Amino acid sequence: MKKQILCVLRELGALSRSDILLVVVAKENLKHSKVEAISKIIDWSLEQGVQSGELQLDSTGMYSIGKELERKVSKETKRPAPAKATKKTTGKAETLQPLQPVKTKPGEKISKKVSKIPSKKNKLPINRTRRAMGKPKPMQKPTPKKRTQRKVKDEDDN
């Protein structure tokens, strides 16, 4: 469960302007390294004309500014950006355009030039061993063991 606090970043020295911008910041994400990144995002959002209180940070580290997502924090702190989108985004999924057919003259065939990828077998020396060719060694017949004669108990002795 996310614990969110209202924070005036002007007190932390994050804002260069005199505006007081209220930002919803997750408690665990408010670290010194992130404050500089937050300040850059705030400056960017003020240039875009975002009203105070619209800039929000969720627990994944994504800043949603209105409907736009800004991934500057992950770039600033050199962390990989989170892959999954947050619930706050309402953007539509991108539609893929269908592939256009290649226009050719009637009777003309399309020939694809396929480059051969060198396989491991081609890199082996000419005098390959059976092992290198992927064939196992032939089974050697086990050497016959010398049989020691067992002492046979005579039935007469018992």
C-alpha cells in the first residue's frame, strides 16, 4: 500500500521559482538523488503550463503529468524505466499499420537474397574427428576380466 504525502518542494530547494507547487510524492521515493530529478520535471511541467497539484508520482517511479508520462526520473537516476504502464494513463494503444504489398510488373518475380549464416560445422578444420562431427566414439568392447574360481562347497562336508 502506497503512503503518499503532500510535500512543498520549495522548502527542499527544488524550485527555482517563487511558486509553491504541491506534489504528491511517494514517501519511499523521496531521496536526495530524486529531488534534483523532480525539480527538472517540475520546471518542465511549469513550462508546459501544468497547474499545481497535477504532477503525481506513483510507487513505480513514473511521473504522470496530466495525461502525459514523463520518464525523466529513470534517466536521471540511471535506473531502467518501469515496463508496465500505470493505472493513471488513459492513452490509446498504438494501432499497427498493415503491410503494404510490393508493387511489381506483371510477370516479374520477387527474389529474396538470403545470406547464409556460417554454422559451427563450417568453422571446423578439414580433418575433423568423429567427436567434432557430432558422432560419439564407437563403443569399445570391455576387456574380459579374469575369472577367479569360486570355492564350491562340497555337499559331503556338511
